[in-house]
Amino acid sequence: MSKTILFDLDNTLILFDEVKFFRAYIRKVAPIMSDLISPYNLWRLVLASTKAVLNNNGHFTNEEVFYQNFSKGLNEKTHEIWDRFQHFYENEFDQLRALVAVNTGVSDIFETTIKKGLNIVIASNPFWSCLAMETRMSWAGIKKEQVHLITHMENMHSCKPHLEYYQEICQKMETNPEDCLMIGDDPVNDMVAGRIGIKTFLVTDGKKSENPLRVISNKMRFCREEERVQPDYSGPLVKVQEILPAFI
């Protein structure tokens, strides 16, 4: 059975200021929706719906949970707003690539991983659509044809740091946790994968910031330091090349 590498995306493969990025995102989306919803209510609904997704109990896809919560009180406006989101992701979202940089070593690590015949999963927290995820991957120079699974809101039923998120990945990949390596920058959201037997590598390149989506996720995290899962490996992303032989 081929082994599987799970890559987080934000501040793992691509580096950026999360607060600056999220503010720029809202500034671009708000005018598109201004005749249907105020910027304040748009912000409020996005955060509330994302919080609902982060607490998804697994009975629905993350997209279904987001849509159900986002549409509350909007009635007939919901479909129009949803269509405009789709148009935004198709035509304007890519402009935000100017705010991100590719982390050192991404292309070399992917080249090695592919040559070794390892399965690749882009394991970013799945509150983005598939289209948005493919665009965000392109900012790191990654093509969807290079990976075996992308986690996004349409195909996942939970989020980090829930263990069910990682269990669902293993089920979709038809692999055992012990045959997987999770590479990410978050000491809880990503390293919690170790609780089900996945090997973990904590990337230290990214700079943390209080992105509102990260703040929401923080409230779900383990509170005590001793409850954190210690990574099997840690260091800058380029160090992954050094530990791959031991994992394989």
C-alpha cells in the first residue's frame, strides 16, 4: 500500500498574513453583494456560518451546513448571493494571490513525493469550496492533477481539529493512519492527527496571526498545554526532504 502525505496549505505551502488576506477578501466580496446584503451582515453571516461548519457533526457536508446557516433570514436572496459567490471565485478571487508567497522548497518536495509514488492530499481546513481550493493551490504552483485528494466543503463532513476529519481522509484514501504523514503549521489543528496514529511534521516557517477564522477554531482547541500532541518532526518546510526516507 502506497503511503500518503497530507499537506496543509495556509502558512505551510503558501505564506501570508492571514488578517490582511481576510480583510482584503471581504473588501472584494462586499461590493458584489452590496445591493443584497450590507457588509456588516455579510461579515456576520460568513463568520457564523463558518463557526457552524467547524462544529459540523458529520451528518451533512460542510457545504450543506454553511449554506443552511448562511441562508437564515435571507429567504429569496440566498440563491442570488450564492451565485455571486461563485462568480467571484471564478473571476476575481485569484487577484488575492498578490498577498501570498510560495514557501521555500514546495516544488522540490512535490517532485520528490511524486517520484517516490506517494499519495498526496491537500488537507486544508475544508471551509473553502472546491473551486476556491484549486485556485489557492495554484498559488503554490500545485495542479489538481498532481494530488489524489483535496479536502473542501463539498466533500468533507467535519473540520480540523476534529479527529473525524482525519479519519474521513483515511477512509477516502483507503489507507491506515500509520501510513500517513501530516505536514502543517498549526500545533493543534494539524498535529492532532497524531492522536489517531498519523505521523506529524510541524512546519515553523509561517507567522501566526489572529485571522477571525483561526480565532473561531481556537475556541475548539485543547486548553491545556499538556493536552497538545507533540509532533514527530518539526522545522522549516525544506526539512521535510530529510525525513521522507524515514517515513517511506
